[in-house]
Amino acid sequence: MKPDNEISVKNIKKFYDQINDELKNSSELAIDLSGVKRVDLAAVQVIIAAGRKARDMKKVVRLKGVSPELKKLLGLSGIKA
Amino acid sequence: MGETGITEVFLNEAKEILINLESDIVTLEERSEDEDIINQIFRYFHTLKGSSGIAGFTKIYEFTHNLENLFDKVRSGEKSVTADIIDLLLKSLDWIQGELFGDVIDENAEKTKSDIISTINDFLGHETKKGADDSDFLSAVGAYSGVGEDERYFKILIRFKEDIFYSGIDPLMIIEDLSSLGELIDNKVSRNLLPDFDVMDPEKCYLAWEIVLKTTSDEKHVRDVFLFVYEDNEIDIENITEKYHGIQDKKFSSEKRLGELLVDKGVIKSKDLDEIIKMQLQHNSRIGDIIVEKGLASEEEVSEALQEQDKIKKKIEISTVRVDSGRLDNLMNLLGEIVIGQASLHRLADDMDEDKAFSLKNALYGLDRVTREFQEQIMSIRMVPIGGTFDQFRRFVRDTAQNLGKEIKLKIEGGDTELDKTVIEKIGDPLKHMIRNAIDHGIEPAEERRKGGKPSYGTVTLKAYHQEGNVFLDIIDDGRGISLERVRNKAMSLGLITADEEVTKERLLSFLFNPGFSTAEQVGDLSGRGVGMDVVKTNIEELRGAIEIKTREGEGTLVRIKLPLTLAIIEGMLIRIGESILIIPLLSVVETIQIKERDYKTVEGKGELMLVRGEYISLIRLNELFGIQAGNTNPWEALFVIVESDSERIGIMIDELIGQQQIVIKSIDNFITDSRAISGATILGDGRVALIVDIHGLVEEIKY
């Protein structure tokens, strides 16, 4: 999946649903963040929870195209990208 | 939480911030070293940045980030406030305003934005270069890192409330701001409360942080990061510099910590505290929990100390709620319906037998009192200080004066005078027009003023005050005044008066409110087109207000706007003429009288007059004016309500005085009547509609 521009509480439900579908239907969830300029904490929490669920399902979540700016934000929330 | 909700909250907040910022920035130009204003402006930029980010206004977020950076330099004293910076800040506000609230798409907006950002970068860049010779090299080689006396360590525990996103705040942005103060040498993110993916609510906040920050900022700066979340969230900031350096850096600890408070209170000993702090660092527990666990203090003692600590922290008590003004309008409308319902009950009581009527009326008087109090409470919620509106003109006066090459000072008095919110919303444009006139036509150029023995700068004063149940707004300039001769000539050329006609000063000045009347010699960009004063007057009258001008040549002009305190409910006197019931606002009523036949006179050119306490006043037959059926036609058989407007008294002939009651004003469309003598209508207790007489409009209508 390739979200664009920003993932925030504003569109978090859509992002959550997309991840949920991907987790059900694919063996690996790859989130391409190359088009994303900014994420907020709501987005980060969904990514963390998705990672846990994927682990339980013996699947993996991969983050791709993470810009330095995003990397910093994810790092502050405890995600090493 | 939907997209619309966040956007709406953000836009409302942004509108308010932009208004305040504009006023503060113009004030900053005059008081360039006022730390309070500087801090306030910084906080506004900071909030604007944060809120725009969460609401998804990325462009505004990036833009305000630059402004925040620039202003941080001002705040820290690295950059002083100059006229260039003020201009840049004002231009920036215009850009944000256009971007958020502009009606049309500005093709140059992008270029304007880039220009502003590049100028900001120039400012910031120059700053860096300035210091480069003496300090950049040393910084680059790490000469200041890890050894400086000013270096502090803070342990910060952060747990946001679950619904924080609903207040438009992104916790991550706060953590990001915190990290910008220095280095997060430890950052533990607790995911303990994050539920499983399937049961989590993605719009809630679950993560918590335990951070050790290394910074050169003092505790106040660290706390500032949490300025807007301190009250409702668990934020614990502790200066642990001593633990890192073994030096107690007391001069920066602006607040007592829990342990210190307990030592001060004699609950624990200072040697115990050292041990407790060591344990806290090792186990990441709360200091209060350790103290209770070790049996050094009871839970009550710790909680008492925490409360005391909270009191110190709560420098700003937040005891307000933000309410959609539409809800207040609804409340007011509902109250209006209650008032109408009460009037119905009063009417029913009139038709009942005496005993029952007495009991019902007694009960109703009690209800009336509560309703009146209820109304006053709602009115007080709707009241807003005019100061905010006045402050908006600081920028306008500055820009207009600059455009015209005049020196003008704006003086504001009575900014805390409160007016109904609806009046405040509608008064801005008329005020702006008056101020523009004062600057353009009133205030003379500096040279002319000096010749006239005046200071080179002109002063425009905006003044608000309460008087006799009304609010008065004065716009005063110490300029050249209005030339009555020119007004007279213009009035003659327009055929409003004849050459030999004697006209009072008041009437001459009232011509200025006629459409197309201008005495300006030159039509300027700003004013002088003769369009506007009539519109101003109409706007003010729509608010049931009045406007008058007082002037003296060479000395200045005063424009006085009189406005009612409220627009929604008034005390009214119900009168009957023929079959019609009309309402006269009680504020305008002087007395009710009957006259004798000998006191009635008709005078050619002046109409019908009556003698009241030695003074002749005009007699008005509303049935003729409104085209309604008359009752009594002989004045000495009728009753008169004497009313007053602007010191002018008239006697309105009526058949019956029904009584006095609260009146809920309902506006009526222009197509029903364009008479200025009618200001609205109301619904009576029996369901009938009664028109409300506008006494000021009535006097104006019969005068000319």
C-alpha cells in the first residue's frame, strides 16, 4: 500500500482499514511511505499495533521510502525505520 | 472525529489567533522590547503551527514553522525587532489569512510565500553568519558539548490523555518540539497501554514517554513545550542535572519538586530524599510511590504535597469553555419563546375569575423574575469586549497612515466595554469607514499640523463606554474638522437647501449621511467618493443604533455611535391605536399624559403641536403615518405617550395604554415595510403580531 501526503488522525480510520485488509489478504504488509510528508502519533500507533498483529500472524510489516524527516518522527515514537 | 470537525476547530482557532497576532505585532512595533508581547507572539505562532499540522494544513504548518524559528531568535534576544521584521510578520499574516480564508485564488500566493520564506532565511542566515567568526568553529568541534555549566538534564514523564487528538493536538509534535531543545539521551516509549490492533481505537492516544533530555534551555523553556497540555495530561518534569554532574543547579529550578516539598514540610528527611531519587532513577517509578512504599509518608501526605505542587504549577487557571455561538443564539431564541409563552399565560390570567387569576399571576411573577435573570445571564455570555475589534484597527491605521504619508497615533479607550456579539460582528465595517475618513480627511499632513501649532502626528481615538443603557462608540480625530461652509455649498448644489435658508449646524452635518454627499475636493483611493456614510448610517440603524457628528473647524471631529446593549429582547410598552397593537421601547418613553383642548395648536409649516409643561412638542398620529385605522381623532380625548430621541421630544397619540412587558424582537423583511419608523415585530401572548416602533427612525422620518 502507498498512502500519500500525510497520515493523521484526520484520515486514520481509512489508513487503519487499509492495513486491516492488507493484513488479512497478503503475506507481507509493505507500507510505502515515499509519498508521505508527515505522520502523527495516531498513524504511528496504528503502525506499531499492525506490526504486533503481523507478528502474531507470522507475517511482517515493512516500511519503505521513509524520508529522513519521517525517520526522525518514527524514531521519537520508538520505531526504528 | 471527522475531518470537518478538526478543520472547523482549526479555522476558528486560526481566525482568532490571526486577529490577536496582528494587533500584537503592531503593538510590538511601538514596544519592541516588551517581553510579554514577544512571548505571546511566539506562543501564537507555535499554536498556529501545531494546530495547522494536526488539521492537515501542511502549507501553513511549514510556513509557520519558519516564522516560529525567526521569532524564537527575537525571543532569545539574538535578533532585535526592526521595522523590516514587523513588515515581514504582517505580510506573513496576510499570506496565511489569504490561504485560509481568501475568497479568491491568488495566483501570486506561491511567489509571495517563497519571497517571505527567503527573507526569513536571509534574516536567520545573517544571524548565523554574524556569529560564525567567533563561535561556529568552536561549536563545530564540540567545544561546548557535554562540559558547559549551562547544560541541564531533565527527566520527563509524559502520559497524554486518551482523547488528546480531539483537542487538535498531536502528541508527536510535542515530543518533536521537546527534542528540538537538545538531545534525547534516553527515550523510552511505553506501549503497555496500546491495545491489540483489532480492538484499538485509532483515534485515541495510548503511548507514553519517559525521556531524559540534555539541553542548554532552562526549566521554563522545557515546560513551555507543554504549555497547552500541562493541565489535562500527566506531565512530570524533573531537573536531574545534579545526578549527572553532582552539582545542584538550583538557580534554574523555578518550582519545588515533590521530594523537596516533603522535606520542607518535615515529612521526610533530606538524606532519605537522596536515596529515594537514586531508587527512582534505577526503577523508573514515581517518587511519590517510592516514598509511600518505603513507609516514609502516608498517601495523604504525598497527595497533599502533590496538590500544593499543582497549585504552584497552575499559573494560568483555565476555567473557560469554548462554545459555538450558534448554540447561544439557539438558547436566546428558546428563551424568547418562553417569554412569549409567559405573555400568553398573563393574558389567560386576565380572562380568569379573580381568585384564580390572582394565584396564577403570583406564580407568574416568580417565573418572570427567574426568566429575567436567565435572560441577563445569557446576555452576559453573549457580551464580548469591544477591545478585540478596536485592536484590529491598529494594523489598518498603521498601513493607511503609511500610504498617505501621515503620522498617526491610535489611542484606544474602554476596550473592555462589552457589547452583544452580533453587534460586535456588524460594527467592524462602519467603524473602519469612520476611521478611514478620520485619517484621510480629518488628520492634516505633518507640515500643515505644525503650522497650525499642533503636534506633527495626528491622534485618532477610539473610545467605548456605557451610558443610560446604551453603548457609545466615539471615533475622535484631532484633525482639521469639517468645513460647514463647504457642507452648506454642497447641500445647495444638490438642491437640499436654498441659498437663503437658515439651517442649523446639526442639520448641515446630517447631510453628510445623504447618499452621494461628499465635500472632499479630490477623490482619493481611500475615501471621498461620497459613498459610505449613508451605508454606515443604514448599518448602524439596522443595529437599532444612531450616529451623530460633532465637529469644530481646525480642532477636530467626533463621530458618536450609540448602540443598544442587546438586540434580542427589550422592555416594551404595548399601546393600541384603533384595532392595532404597537410596541414602543420603554427606554424611549418619558411619560404618558392627556391634554386639554386649549393646549392643542396647529401651526403652519410645523403641523400639530401640544403644550406640555410650557414646551410645545410635535403631535404624531401613527395611524396616518402607518395607514392604519384610527380610534380617537380628537387629541384632547386621546392619550399621549411622550417619547424622546436625541433630546427631541414628540407626543404619540394613542387610544389605550395596554401595559408593559418583555418583547422578543423578530426582524422583518424590507419588503414588508421600508419605513425607518418600524424596527421589527414581536409575537404577543395571544399569537398576534405587533410592530415595534423605532423612535429614533420615527423622529428622523417626520423631521425632514
